[in-house]
Amino acid sequence: MRHTLLLISERKRLHHEYHIRLAIVALFIFSGAMVVGAISLFPAFMFAITEEGASVETLQTLGSHHSDSGALISKGELDLAKNMLTAVSSPLDAIRLSNVVKTIVSLRGNTKISGISVARSPKSLTVLIQGIAPTRNTLLSFKSDLESKISRATVELPIDQLIDNTDVHFSIKVNVPLK
């Protein structure tokens, strides 16, 4: 209760001095936190600077090697560009797989087709047709229809599949050149 014995002007001055000291202590704590933060960030800053230097040096080395070799683009970029050009420059009259399968299905007549498998290479399209024909003549007719209806196709029917006269199990290979 000592402060109540002080004069009002003394109490105001004491109150003002208390606030000033409180501000000084708060600013000291804040500046200490800033110093600790700067010290703790210094190693990370040094690491980032050295990594940046190493990256710049690597880029300069690659750039000088790149310009020495005379290559404008890498092999991977060249392969990607080649694939893209091949896809874009494919001929408009290219044989579509759906058209070949549609032709095969439309020509089958009484022949039962149990499977169609397709293999595509850059130069040809190979279709393997498996099934059962009611007679040998039906199978031969199916083979000749395939040869006549699919342009540029070669149809292979092994001779040993023509042994049976009825219920002939067959496997026909149709090769269609793409170019």
C-alpha cells in the first residue's frame, strides 16, 4: 500500500516508467528471438547458396558439352519427335482394324468364327481367324471371299485343315500390308 501514500504526480510518473520498462523488456525479447532465428537460418542459407552454385556449374558444363557435340536436341527428344511425326503423317487410306473385322464377319456366312486375334506391326496387319466351317467347300469359299474382298491381303489356309469334309476346324491367317 505504499503506492497509495505517493502523490498523484509521483504515481503517474511511476506508472509511466513501468510501461517504458515493460516495452524495453518486450523489445529485448523480440530482438533476442530475431537473433536466434537468423542464426538458425544461416546454415540453411549457406546450403542453398552452395547447391545453387553446384547447379549453375553443372548447367554450364552440360551447355558447353552440348555445344561441343553439335547436337541440338537429345536422343530422347528426337525419338519422341519421330513418333509424333509418324502418328501425324500416317496415310489417310490406312487400313482400319474395324473395317477388316467387319469384312471378315460379313463374309463368314454359315462358318462359325470362334476367335479373331490381331497383331499389328509397322509394316503389316495380321489377323488370325479360328472357327468351324460346315463343309470343306464352305471353308474354301470363305478363303476366296477374304482374298477378293480385303485389298492387298494374303490369306493362308494350311492344307492339313482340309482333310475333313464336314465340321472342318480351321485357323486362317490373313496378312494385310499397311504400306
